[in-house]
Amino acid sequence: MLNLPHLWLNLARLAILLFTGFIAWMTYRSHLLLKEFQPDFNLLLSWPESIARVVLVGLCLCLAWLSGLPAANLGLTVSVPWQSLGLGLGVGIATQLSVNLVTLQLIKHFGRDIYSPWLIRNILPRRRSEWLLVALAFLPPVAMEELLFRSLWIGGFQAIIPLPWLIIGTSIIFGLMHQPQGKLGMVVAGTINILFSILFVWSGELLVTLIAHYSVNMLQVIVAHYQRDWLENY
């Protein structure tokens, strides 16, 4: 007898694989384009890009629904919202402070070739009115990455792939998707993905990692704003 729930789950897993491959390919193509492209606008505030990111978030939610897995398995339930918000914010702040310190030390030790500030320079707010827009524009990409790498991959595959291998594999993919930030940026991104994956498994809530991820991104922009002269002369 045909097991429909199992069939839908396997179809969802196949779709997740294809979706991840598409995102990786688009990221690589964007990386090649950005090497020759000097924008005169904030990349994060491009309306076509923002709309595309919202669509990708919708696709992730559709894949979560298609899987038929309980919301709790995907981390889509929250027990104590304020506690989750506080935990995510605390982890995000601690992570960004550590990343900033380690990044500066590694650049001093290995030289500037290991890191590229190109991307952060081109998403920095150029006037006060852009700060709110940048804060809002970060929401779709953070939500998409957390839904994909936490809910869909860990929630959808941990029953068939050993968790350590699942975390390592997704972290390699996540790191490679940060090519525009140079070798150091890819290593840092992959390491952060390991941390967030462990946090997701431990807490069982996507909200925690989403807040942590968003906090890291926003703090990175804030720190870069005060390092603007250093970045421009990198």
C-alpha cells in the first residue's frame, strides 16, 4: 500500500536538494558578477533582489509544508517567546564580538588577501534614512537561510543522515555561499553555521537562531559603519 506521507516527505527532500543547488549556483554566479560590477547603490536595497528574497522565503515555507513534518520537528513552534528572543540576541552579540576580534587578528597574522570587504562596503547605509531600510532588508535573507539550513535541512534530514555529518555538510555549503567575503569570510560563515545548527538542535526553536543570525548581520553593519575609513582603504 502506498505510504503517502512518506512519499511527500521524500519529494520534499528532493526539492530541498534541488533548491539548495539552485541557491548555491545563483550565489556563485552573483560572486562572478560582483567581481566586475561596481554598484552606485546599496546592494541590499535593490527592490528586485528584495522581492526575490521574499519569494525564496515563501518557497522554503512551501517545502516545509510539503514535507508533512510536525511544526515542532522544523523548529516552528515557540514555548516562551521572550526567552527565545533574549537567548538569540545574547548569542548573536557574543558571536559578532568574537568574530570581529578573531577577524582582525587573523588579518594581521595572514595578511589582507584572506578577507574581502567588498560586500560589506556595498551594503552599508549611505545616509541616515537608509538604516531602517537596511534593517528591514536583512529580514528576508536571514529568514530564508535559517529556514533552509535549520528547518529544512536539519529538521528534514536528521532522521536519515547522522547529525554531525548533516551539520558539517550544511556548514561547508553555507561557507561556500559566502565567497564574496573571501577565504576568511567563508571559514567564519561555516563556523557560525555550526554554532547556529547546534543551537537549533539544543533549543528546538528556529526563532532563537533567526534572532541570533539577524543580530550578527546587523551588528556587523554597525561595526563596519564605525570602521568605514578602514574598509574604504583596505
